[in-house]
Amino acid sequence: MSNTDSFIEEVTEEVRRDKLFAALRKYGWIGAVAVLAIVGGAAYSEYNKSQVRAQAEAAGDAMLAALRLEESSDRAAALAEVDLENPSANAILALMTAAEQSDAGETVAANETLQSVANAQGLPLIYRQIAAFKALGLSAGDLSAEERRAGYEQLSQPGNQLRLLAQEQLGLIDIETGDIDAALLRFQGIIDDSETTSDLQQRALQVMVALGTEPDLSQLTRSVISSDQ
């Protein structure tokens, strides 16, 4: 390489360096702002997470403190004071509160608490169904057989996760109203259903035997053999 070429290369490199420094002086603030935004965003995110974590821990501590109280009425009152931001967690809290209210004999308050969950359209369906089911049981003494039947029939529809428990209650209402044949059909259907739990099957069997009928266990036997295979 000649001295001329070397000189030109050095000048070109110096021009590039000058342009780079000029660009940094002109636009360098953008990079600084970007760095500050990233760091600030990360700090804000961590702050939010710590706030949410602190609130959850405080709510959990309040619930545990409430459950340690000796009287059901005191536990119900303390649980009612806890406020959770998550709707599903709040629904579970409401179900716990209703249970304590019921144990304390505060039936009206318990029913109101359950109805607030059952009627909350924004909640997952399972929480609303559980609340409706419990409310029907809690109000059994104040509702007619037909009113209870209408409520349990809504819960016994296909796809409802409480349908078999609702069918059990409908069978008991059939017995209450003297329709033994309908009750036997319901309980036999519970025994035959592949989704029936062992506890529910046992209760259905006991009711049928108590009514003087020998349950048909052929479907149940086939299900057991099939599961073994």
C-alpha cells in the first residue's frame, strides 16, 4: 500500500469517527431515555408485584386470624371484613363466610351471601352453581317441594358439574312427595352413571335398599370390569 492510500484511509477513518461522535452528541439522549425507561419500567413492575404480594399476604393473614376465632358468629363477621381483589378468590371467601354464618344460625345472612355469589354474572359458572346448590339446601325449610324441585332441576342439566348431586336431591324430593317409583329411577340412574363417585353410589344404594328395592348392579359391575381391563 502506498503512502497516499494509507493517508486516505486514515482520513476516512477519522471522518467516520467524527460522524459517530456527532451522532452520539445529537441523538445520544434517545439511548439514555430508553435505558431510563427500561430501568424505570422494571422497577415499577417489581413495585407492583411487591404490592400485590403484600396485599395477598395481608388478606391471607386476616383469613387465618378469622378462622382461629372460637365462635362461628365471630368467624363469619371477621371473614366478611376481608376483601380480595380476585373475583374467584372472593367467591371462595364468600362461600366460607356463608358456612360460618349458617353454623352460627344466621340463616338469612348466609342465604344473602350465597345469593350474591349465585347471581354474580362475572364469576366462573362452578362457583355460582355451588352457591345456588348450597342456598337451596339452606332454604329447604322455607321453600315448597316444587320450588326446591325447580331449583335442583336447573342444576341437574347435562354438563353441570353438580348434576348428580342435584339428581340425588330430586330423588329425595320424590320420596318426600310420595313418588317412590320416580325416586327409584333417579337413584338407579345415579348408580349407573359413569361419573358417579363411590360415596354417591353408596348413598344411592342405601336409599334404594331402605325403600325395599334391590338395586340393579349389572351396569356398575360392567364398569368395574371395564376399568380393570
